[in-house]
Amino acid sequence: MKKIILTILLTFGITLTHAEVAKNQPTESFVLTTTKGEKIHVSATTEGLDFKEFRGKAVFLVLFGHMCPPCNAEIPEFIALSDKYKDKLAIVAIEAQRYDMQKLQEFQSRKGINYNLVPGKESDAFIGHIAQRSGWSGAIPFLIALDKNGEVQTVQQGFIPKETLEGLIEKLTK
């Protein structure tokens, strides 16, 4: 009887340990290419996303459109936040209205954007993954805020004022 109980406890303990280890293991991986030709390696975890190049920083993952007035209104805010919090925050903005790389590069230059831009036209698999996990319906702007451990803390649709974003950054980087 003792052997049976010991066997059950050991099996249960191994299962729990395996489940805890698996909790933060990547489930899917993606490589995003920015308008500057830089690669961003992203792995999905059960709690969020692991942005390899931005570990230890909060990440704003933004889905936006080049023709979207609220999205364009956020650009100066993101530029200022990117400058002010460059050691604490990474912004990865994916253009969801299907601009290709060249058009998005021109858009970035015209707007003076200093954060990571990724053409959605070349990131369908990642956008599909985000939509499926977050319940994104296609409305923009759409923000997923991840803390410095890569765990999703906020998912919000619509324009977000700079003051609110700054408060969120402080919360994410503690």
C-alpha cells in the first residue's frame, strides 16, 4: 500500500512540475521584420509573448492603420513615449491596413516614427495568432501591453491618451 501511495505521489509531483515548467514554454514562434530590416523574434507563451530582443522591457504591441485618424493621433504620443522610456519600453506597431514594406517605410519617414514598424501584409500568421488569442475583431487602434516579463497586462481597443499610457508604463515596468 505504501508503494502505491508513493508511486501516486511521485507521479502527481512529476506531473505538477512538468506543468509548471511548461507554463512559460513557447507554443509558437514568429519572426517579424521591421521597416529598418531588423528581425524581432516572438514566441507565444501561455501568459503572453516573449519578445527576445526586448526581454526585461515592457512592450506595447499595437495594431494600427495608416488611414485611421485615431491611429495617426497616437503616433506623436508613441514617438514621445519611445524617446522618454527607451530603456524601459519597446513599441512594436503592426500596420493592419495592408501597406507593403516600401509604403510603410515612406509612411515612417513622413511621420518621423522612431519605434518599430512592421508591415501587416507580411505578418499574416502573427496577426492571426494575436486575433485568435486576444479576440481582436479588426478594430484599430488596438493595444496589447505586456509587462517586463512578457505577460499580457492590458488589452485595449481605441485611442489611449498619453497620460494613461505613461501610467501603464510605470505599472508594467515595476
